Amino acid sequence: MSVAGEFKIVLIKIDDWGNPSKKLEIITFKISNENADVLHIPHGYISSIQAMTSSSKLLVMADYRINEIQDEYKFSSGYFVT
């Protein structure tokens, strides 16, 4: 099983990795084990994944190995405005 429970996934396409605009579009998805959904996230997006139920499990696949590339960017929770 690839998904158990429910997740909220937020995506933002970054315009400038050094100094992104604070008013970029925020796209929100909700996925759950009730559907057989697959979410593809293209290059250039940052993501936030939040489990909405306890004991949730999510299968994540990437086209590179862990620590193969340096792709970790962090922004404060209030950086982007809606």
C-alpha cells in the first residue's frame, strides 16, 4: 500500500532560489488511501507534506538517491503569503 491515512501537500513553484517572491501561487492537494491517486511534482517546486491522521504512511519516489543532490531549501512557515 502506498498511502495510509490522509495527507495535505502544499506546492509552490519557486521563481528565484536565492530570493523568491513572497506572493507565489500556493497549490494545495489532499490525498488519502480512499483513492488511488499519484501526485507528480515537477522540478522547481518546494513542498510541504503534513499527515492529517495518525498512523499515516506515504510512499515517496524520486529520480535521484538520498544525498545525491543538494536540494534542501527551508523557508519559515509564514514566508509565503496567500
